[in-house]
Amino acid sequence: MDEVKHNRFVKVVEKRMEVLINDFYKLGNCASRVSYDYTEDEVNVILNELENQITILKERFAGRKRFTLGPD
């Protein structure tokens, strides 16, 4: 393993994860019925998109491309 590239990876991932976790927390604040009104359908759209993005991320780390006409 290339130690320089790995250290750069760790540094970048830690910063980006911190931002994502903070953004998830802020998005969760939108669940407050005191401040916001929303439908179950709207919540499902949000959650489905988040799940879709997680799937894409997993595929990228697995080395798979997003689009293919073949069986893979």
C-alpha cells in the first residue's frame, strides 16, 4: 500500500465524513413538526434518494461502474 496515498485518503475521508455527518444531523432537524410540515411521501422521496446514493457509493468502492448494458 502506498503510504502517502493512504494518508491522503484518510485525511480527505475524515473531513468529508465530518461534513456528511453534520449535514445528516441538520437534515434530521427538518423532522421537527413544530417547525415544518411535510408528507410521508416527501419523507419517502428523501430517504429513497439517500439509499440510492449509498448504493452508488458502495458500487464505486467495489469498483463497479454506474451504467452497463452487460450482465455486470
